[in-house]
Amino acid sequence: MHSSLDRWLFKQVDNSALVLFRVIFGLLLAVEAFGSMATGMVRRQFIDPEFTFTFIGFEFLEPLPGNGMYVLYSIMGIAGLLVMVGFKYRMAITFYAITWTYIYLLQKSSYNNHCYLLMLLNYIMIFLPAHKSASVDARLYPKIRMEHMSRWIYIFIIALIWIVYAYASVAKFYPDWLDGSFPRYLMSIRAKNWNILQEPWTHEAIKYFGLFFDILIVPFLLWKRTRWLAVMASVFFHLFNSIVFKIGIFPYMALSFLIFFFSVTKIHQWFLWKKQFYDKGEIIIPKSRNLIITCSSVFLLVMLLLPLRHWTIKDDVFWTEEGHRMSWRMMLRSRTGKAQFFIEDKATGVRSRVKLSNYLSPRQKNSVQSKPDFMWQFAQRLKKDYAAQNMDIAVYVDAKVGINGRQPSQFTDPDIDLAATEWSHWNHAVWILPSPGYDRVKSR
């Protein structure tokens, strides 16, 4: 006799949605890899800069020498195509997951939550049976062919999507979004050539649509009566983001999630009608039942808790950036800054100013002047470079930062040697001065 939990999680359903998602996801992986080379992103991020800013703790990572990064991206593109057609699926998706993690950790100058989500999805897809139907693998190895999967896969994917959207909405409940000042500022810097996007009514529409779309989209997709309304809103929302903000494959990846909200019968009829349809509804309890439930639950719990970590860190996350990454805080703020770095020879006491353009690309320079972890890492880099010349130096940073177009305020304590400080992912950096006071508590 099966428990109600087992009947809910392990009832077998047709796998057309997962199979179709594999095809789209693999295509997007290939587009991401080949597109990065075609648009010059690989050159700008890995070839031209003297060094890259890795995630703190992964400083040992280095770009591949010579044209190695082009070779890597080329193989990644091929791996994406293999995922799409389902040939050597496990090998291809595992390779892409590992290499994307390497790229993700190697450089964060162009970080966004989309890169993080793509990394998570790659690892999730390793463990899902997305290649067992409508694939080359299933044709070559008939023993693995399967037209069904456990319902927990649907539940898991929808839960993850809901978490992402929910946090994106909750993060918008801060003064700059609620009073429309940030949507107005965002349009002025990202869509200044679009006259219609500079209208006050447009800013109000963006404010409310962005807020309610994120919080309501999953419930509306789950409810049959509002599903098509939610689909139309999704298409508009994500195509708008793609056209205006040019954020790569993410809008199309987000649209591909819609597949999981339609009935398996519809997905099969619309896209995979040649595939055998499964409708037996068997309850099949896998031997790894406990492992599946435990790992899935722990993963989703981490996804729920990780975005809340900024509440344990002093001051405002919009100001300090501590706890900002990996928390689905998307399109919420814009930072500008002006920083001066000074090195002081501890032996002589002589102090000199660092010319940032001698070390950094334009994108890196912008980040170093406005984001604290970049400031700290650059100070460590200077310390290391001068240590190679047998010089022991201190590094002082005098930085002013502005949030969402505000007048810049003093951000760093210019009397603290950043090269002598430690970085903590869970505690406040004492050299970051308190936020200037505007809506400090409310904006959390």
C-alpha cells in the first residue's frame, strides 16, 4: 500500500514536457556558447583583460591561454547541440555544467542572476531523465527508452521557478521601486532612445507590471482559468526585457518554463505527437526514493534561505552589496562610483596613486569603483603584484558611490588598509561606511 506522499510524488506521467524542455534548453546552451564568441564577449571578458575578477575564494582559476577560451566555448556549443538531440546526453550536460561553473566562477564583471540560474539548471538536468524519449540515445539504446517519469520532477521544477519569481517580486518592495524612481532612472539609462519609455505613464506601468508579474505569474499559470492570460503576460514581459535590456538567452529560457504548466496531453499533441503517449498513471517507487526526497527538499530549502542571508549582515544590502548575489535581486538598482586607490610603501611611507586604466578593462574599472568585493580583490591584487617586487605595501581606497542616480556618498573609510583586511561572505566589512541614511531600513 503506497502512502499519500508516494502517490503524489511518484505517480508516473507522460514525459513530453521534460523532453521538449531538453530540446529547447540544449538549443539555448548552444546559442549561449556560440553567441558569446560571435558577439565578442569571450574576447572582452577573457582575452583582453590582464586578469579576471573571480568569485572570492576561487582566485586559483585562470582563463585558458592563447585561444583556449574560444576552443572551450566551441566545445560547449557542440555539447549544447548534443543535449538538444539527446546524444550522449549525460556526458554532454555534465560537461556543460562543469565548464559553465568554471566560467561563472572565473569572472563576475558581467554577473547577473541569469548566469546563476543557468548553472543550477545544468546540474539539475544531469539527474533528470530528459533523454529517454525522442532522442538519439533512446534510438541507439532501446533499453533506456521510457515515455513516462515521476510527477515529483514537475513539482520540483515548478517549485524552483516559483522561488525565483517570488524573490524577484519581494525584492521590489523597496522605496525606489515603489515610488517609481528606479524604473524611471532605469529607462533613462538603458532605453534612452525609446521615447515612449521615457513617459511618466510608462514608468508607472513598468512599476506595477514588474511588481505583480513576478508575484502572480506562477499562481496564474497553475490555475487553468488564468493560464493563457499569464502566458500572454510572460511573452510580453520577457520579449520586452530581451529587446530593451539585451540580456541574452534568459528571456527565452524563462519562456521555455511555460511548458511545465500545461497538461502533458496538450504538450504531446502540440509538439511531440509522433511520440508514444503514456497515460497509465502507475505508482513506481524508485529504490532511491529517500535520496530523491531528501536531496530535492534540501536543495529547495537552500534556495529559500540563501536569498535571506543579507538580513544577518549589518546595514542595507542595496548599499553594501553584501548578500546581493545569488538572491534573485534582479533589475533593482544601478550603482555608479568614483574611487581612488593609493598604495603606500610600508618601508618608506611614500604614498602614490594607482592609475586604474593600467590594470583594468573599462567594465572592470566601473565595477572596481562601485562594488566592494571588487575593491577588496583589486587591493589584494596590488599587494600581490608589489610583493613580487619585494615591496610590502598598504592599499587605501577613497570611494564615493551613488545608488540609482543619487549624488555619490562616501563609501569607504580611506584610512583603512584594504590589503590587510580579510573578506567574509557572512559578515559586514568594517571599511564600508554606513549607508547615507535614505530609506536605510525600508529598502531592505
